[in-house]
Amino acid sequence: MMQRIIRLFFFCACCVQAVSCQGLRTHKFLRDIESYIDNCPDSALAALRGIDTLSLCTARLRAEYSLLSAIAFDKNYIDTTDTKIIEPAVEFFSRVGEKDHLMKAYYYRGLMCDYSNDRDNAIKDYTLSWDLAQTSNENYKFKGQICSALSRVYSYNHNSNQELLFALKAEECFKKAGDDYNVWIMQSIIPFCYGNTNKWDISDSLYNAFLGQDIRDTAVYANAMMNAVKAKVRKTEPEPALACELFEKALSMGAKPSAGNLSVYAYALEQNGNKQAVNSLLPILNHLKKTPKNFGVVNLWEYRIFKNRKEYEAALSSFENSVAAQDSMLIIILGQSLEKAQKDYYAEKASRLIAETKLRNTIFAIVLVIVLTLLVFVIYQAVKRRKEWIKVVGEAECLRNDLALLEEDSAKSGSDLSKLRKEYVHLFKEQFSIMDELCSVYWSPAQRNKHEKTLRVAVNAVKSISEKDNLESTINSHFDGVMTKLRRDLPNLSENTYRMICFFIIGFSGKTIAILMNVGVGTVYTTKNRIKGRIQELDSQYKEHYLELLS
């Protein structure tokens, strides 16, 4: 039974390890895709489509895959409306509180709602994304994208002041990001926003500045030129001729005029006195205003055309139709309920704050438990180590006392040994001192004749003993191989010097050594001092012993 449990445990461990390794590989692969998704979106999308979704074994991997997929669709100009693609990212990152990822997840969900004309949810998600973006001082390009999207959706809801505000913020963010192209794009949009707030002179001035720049995108430039026509005819000092010229140039560049653009062009022609061209356009406008979304704007410009012609009956009819259309527009706006969307935003923001508060409280509780556990563990370890320290200190004190006793005994033994060694050296040298005296008498002419026979025997004995090998062997046997050690420590001395050292050790006088070595007495003492100096410089454990023997 136990073996089965162990096998099951190891099997589960292997499965967990395999899943973990697979998850790490997938995570690394997703990081690689993220690194090139901006520059090579088509390759990134192909790589994402090649991932086996079964390998997304954790909520984080599924969230990262979800967010990267939404980004890849947008970068490849695939206007998807399926919010299920991004939901795993929104759910996971809102739960763990990763603001940068959550900011992007809200933005792309808002973009999908925008594509499906769900303006309420679009503005809610864009606003949530912008709220998170303001907590960061980085990624100004993405902040610019959020502001641009908010400006666009406020335009759909006819909230012109907010439309202009976020268009200006978008331009500012793109400038901080150093994104010149998107700055140029926003400079084509901002004059339109000023026009929607009826600031036509500012709008016209900004259009003139934009149209004076180099063309970076023909479609954008042509569209801005088409929209500039309205500013030319609505500003304080209208320029209908220039307005007509801009419209015709925009057409030649491929711009596709809306019903509103065509109506403005007709009014510009009317102001310019080209009634024949206007009359040819009126049937087209009558056809276009049959569409509900064009009804109001076409009637408004027809009213201005007929008023300019002083055809007041037709002007009144067009005006009434325009007012009716505006009433309908108000109903549509109320139906879209921007206020409702904003209430939803604040409600969701409140719920998100509650969730964040709960998360913070949970994290605080977990951290508190961990800290308390660590504190208890640290206190326990400190008490345990203190006891061990006290025990070690006690043992160390005992060892210190024992060591002191041993050192005392050792010092006493060393002192006794030193005394014994000195006595032994003294006795050893005394053996040869008699011979030294006899040799002195022998070599003294005054004393030699009296005891010649006896002295000759003694001198021969000294000469026999003083033979190098015999004398050195004798000294080694009595002094624990001191000459062998000295030869090892001072290997570069001559054989005569070693022989002289032997004479120094046995205690011969300088005169005797001088006669035996056939050198001057001064040379003997000079050599002795030189040898002592060499020994003093040695780093040997026998240095003191050598000096003691030579003293």
C-alpha cells in the first residue's frame, strides 16, 4: 500500500514538473512575440495562431495570450468585435492588479465595442483605461492612443468639448513619446474638433497650418482638406472660392465626400455665385437626405442655400426639417445615454476599488501572518542560539582554564628542558676544554719540552677527533643531528666553514681552531660572527638551538 502511495506521489510530481516546464516554455515564447509585435505584427499574429491553446496551462498564460491576440488583431488592421478574445486578460489582470496590462486590456475591449458601435461600453472601457494610464509616467504613445479613441467616441456622442479636450491630450502624449506621425494625424483632427465647438476662425487657422506641412499620408491629407472646406465658409470672413478649390483638390487626391461635405461644397458654390453648379447638386442632395443619418445635415445646408437666394419658403421648410432632425438626434443621444455609461463607469470604478481594497486587506493579512510566523521563528532561533552560546561559552571557559594549566606545565617543562640542554652543552664542551688546554701547552714552546710525550698523545687524539667526518658524526649523535639540519638550512657554506662550526660547537678556542684550520685568529672570530649573522636571518625552528651551540 505504501509503495502505491509513493508511486502515485512521484507520478503527480512528474506531471507537475512537466506542466511547469511546458508553462515556462510557453511564457518565454509569448515574451518573444511581445518583443516584436510592434515592428512585425503579421509575424506575431502567425506565431500566436501557431500556439497550441492546450499549452496555456495557467490563468496568467491565457491572459497574456488573450492580450497579445487583441494587440495583433489591431496592429494587422483586423477590426474584430468579439470581446471574448480579450475577456480572459481583463478578468485576470483586474484580479491580480497589474495596472499596465489591465490598462491595455480595457483599451482593446473598448476598441472592440467601438467597432461594434456599442458606444456606451466603448467609452466606459476607454475611460477605465485612461484612469489607469494616468498613474504611470511612461508609455506616452499608448496614452495618446487612449485619448485619441476617447476623442473619437465623444465625437460620436456629440460631446464636442470632451472631443476637443482629449484630442489635445492625445497630441500632447504623442509629442512626449516622440511619435511625429501620430502628432501629424492629430493635427489633422484638432481643427475639426474646434469646428465642432463653433470656433471656426481657430479651426481655419489650424487647417492652414496643417495643409502647409509635408504630406505623410495622402488619404489623411485629402480628408483634412475636405473638412477644411467647412471652416472656410463658416469663419468670420468666409472664403468660398478657396473652399471650392480645396474641395476639388481633395477629390483629385481620392477623398470621398460625405453628404455633409457635399452639402458644404454646394453652399460654397452658392456663396461664390455659381448657382448653376448648385442647381445640379440639389437633386443629389435631395436623394442623399432620404437616409436618416443625412437628413438633418443636408436640410441644414439647404436652408442656408435657400436663405442666401432669399427663397424663404423653401428655406423655412428645410429649417423645420433640420430642427426635426435635431430633435431626433437628441433622442438618439439620450438613447445612447452617455450619462448612463459614465454612471456605469463610476459604479465599476467603485466595485474595482472595493475589489482592490479586499485584495489589499487579504495581502496585508497574509503578510502579517508571514511576518508573525517569521518573528516567532526568529525569536525561537535566537533563544535556541543563546542557550547554545551559553553552553559553548561555558565549554570555552573550561577549555581556556585547561589550556592555561597546560601552558603553565609546558612553560615549566620548557624551562627545565632548556636548563638540561645548557648543562649538557656545558658538560660536552668541558670534555673538549681539557684537550684545548693541552693543545695550547703543546703549541707553546715554553711548556712543550716538559710534557712533550704526554702532550703528543693528546694532540694526536685531538687531530683524530677533529677529522671532519668523525667530528661531525659525533656532534650529530649528541645533538640530534644538528649538523645535518644546519647543512640543510645553510646549504651554500664551504666544507671548511662546516668544519670550523664543528670546532665552535665543541668549544675549542679561537687560537686552537686557527692552528687546526691553518688560518689567522682574527679570521676565526670574523667567520664565527658571520655565521651567527647568517643564522639570525634564518626562518628555522632550530635557529635558537644553533645560536646556543655557537655561544
